Amino acid sequence: MSLARLTLAAALLAPALGLADTVTVVTSFPKELTTAYKKAFEAKFPGDKLEILNKNTAAGIAYVREQQPGSRPEVFWASAPDAFEVLASGKLLQKVDSGNAAIPARVGAYPINDPEGLYKGQALAGYGIMWNTRYMAANKLPVPKEWADLAKPVYFGHVATSSPSRSGTTHLTVETILQGEGWMNGWAQLLAISGNCAAITERSFGVPDGVSNGQFGLGLVIDFFGLAAKNSGMPVEFIYPSMTAIVPANIALVAGAKSPEGGKRFIQFTLSEEGQMLLLQKDISRLPVMPAIYAKAPAGYPNPFSGAIQAKVNFDTELSESRYYVVVALYDQIVTFRHKELAAATKAVWEAEKRLAGKANPQLDEAKKLVFTPPVDDKQIADKALLALFKADKKDETASKQKAKVEEEWASKAKANYAKAVELANAVK
């Protein structure tokens, strides 16, 4: 008998042997998914109880860090692979030897499981654009195909996104654009899209909820938000831009957990055929990591193993993890906390552009540069001292003060740039 089958057999026998635990899972996933897994897991292992702690990815990482060894949650489950690298670098994950031989090593060129065995790919995820078909028709908006489309004037006030500090999936979207377009061009695109946004939502699910109910026309979302809404009958559509990435949504055993054996049973269950089949439920609509499951999927269901989704970004997890805290802080200082000013500057630029009707104008060029250029350039983002500063322990008072000073400089520069851009754009005739 194979090792995987022996492990699964042992897991199935656990209740009969009296191996029952409370398994605490820290996850950013919506209740439709967590409720389905809780019900199925507890039915399979009636002695176990699954406790769900729903937190956004950044808050989940902080929670795990704050708990003492022996009292930590058993499982961390989220869509952002770089979040698992952050936990791994802090020695907060424990190797999980069990897996499923039916799950391949890679999707495209991307490894599904951590080479060190610290986390497993449990589902696959892509990032894209969701829109409300009724809203689009009522506002006579064109259907977008690429991220760059959302940076166009026609979409001003119709878009929504969350911030990477509030949502791991939004961080993955931001990082995908930065890696696909390059740091400076990527930020120019992100700032134009964010300037077009009607709102920066508190949580990632605020975007698909708002698009589904017609509060927003379009949103930047992880695929399962768009697919689940569409498959549940909402008037929405979803598209993968070519500049996207297909990466695993991971699951890991936390080091120093209260009940590690229970955590292992839950992880093994999510990787089993039964656990993978749950992903196909209409209100979940996630992409399984087991290729054979797609034969049982509804017609037209996206299959990342078929080559139909053309993801141009070969996502670099190490690069993303190395600058995670800088990207998160930078976005907040120049977008999240300055969104009103950014939106006003973006509107002024688009209105000036319309008045010029295609004519060149150096003032408008300068206004655009002020709005759509980040205060951190290519050279600075590669500065190891800057990266280390933002990774420093919060208890390090000197580093915390230096970090706060850098953030204040970013915020002040953004505020001044947006105000000057409005002045220049309004003067264009």
C-alpha cells in the first residue's frame, strides 16, 4: 500500500481509535466554503470539531505570530502563497508529509506544493475582472479584456477594489500586475485603476458583493468570487486578463499547534477526492488541484490544466514575499488613505484630456506624471535596507519610528502631487 493510502487509512480510523480534536482553522475564505468543509469534515470525523477563525490574510498572519507555542491554531488556509512564505520564514509552519498522489507537482511552470513540504496547494486561483451586466448596459460601458482597460477614463467612478493590506487576494492581484508590467509601469496602471475606483473596500468580498448588487460596475477579484456569483445566477461575468497568474491557494499546519494530528486530518481531507469535489459547488466555484475532478465539473468550467487560461505571469513568490510589507504600506499611503485626493486628481486629468481632444500638452503630461508615478522607484524597491526596515519586529522601537517616518514621507509626497496635478490639469484649456 502506498504511503498516501496508508496516511489516509490512518486518518479515517482516527475516530475509532479515539483520536479526536478541536481543529482551529485561520482562513480568509468566505462562509460558503468554510461551512461546506466544516459540515463534510465533521461528518467524516464525528469525534472532531472544526473551529473557523475568519480573518483577512494580514490579520491571520499577525494572529498566528501572536500566539504562544502550544496554543496556536492548527491550520492556516488562504489564497496568497507569499503569505505562507512569510509564515515559513518566521518558522511558524510545520512540515506535512501526507498528500495525494493524484495531485501533480505543477500547474504550468508553478509548483503546486512547497518544495520544503511546509504547505500544500489545496486549490488553484487566478485573478481577474468581474462586472455587472445590467450596470454595464445601463451605463453604456464597454466590456474590459485587460487590466489596462480599467485605467481608461471611461471607467472613472465605476470600479472597485480592496487594498492589499486588507486582502491577501488583492495583494496577489497587485503583485501580479507589478510583476507582469514591471515596477514603474505596474504602479502607473494601478494608480490609474485605483483613481478610477468608486471605493476601496474594507474586505475583498466587498468588491464582488458590490458588483453583484449593482453598487459598482466592475471589480478586481480572485476568480472564485466572480465564478461563484455567476454560477449562482447573479447578473455578472468574469474574465481572466492575459496578464494574470494561476497560483495555488494553500493550506498548512501551524508549528506549535494545540492539536497537530487533528490539523493533519483536516488537511488530508481537503486534499482527498471528497474534499476536492466540494470546490465545484456553485456557491464555492474554486479550481481543484486534482485534474481528474474537472471531468465531473459542469460544462464550461475553467480548467487551468487544459491550457485554456493563458496566464502570462510566471509568479515569483520569493520576489513577492521579499517586498510584501513595502507594497502593502506603499499602497495604503498613496491610495487607501489618500483615495479622495487620488480620485480628484484622476478626474481632473481625464477632464483635461477630454478638453484637449487628443492635442499634446506639457502641463497635462506633468499632471499625469504627478498622479501616476509612485514615490518609490525601481532602485529603491531593490534596496535591502528598505525591505529589512519594513520586515522589522514591531517591538523594535527604532525601526518602527524610521518606518513611520518613511510612510509619512510617502503620504506627504502623494498628497502634494495630487493637489499640484489638479491645479495643472484644471489650468489646461
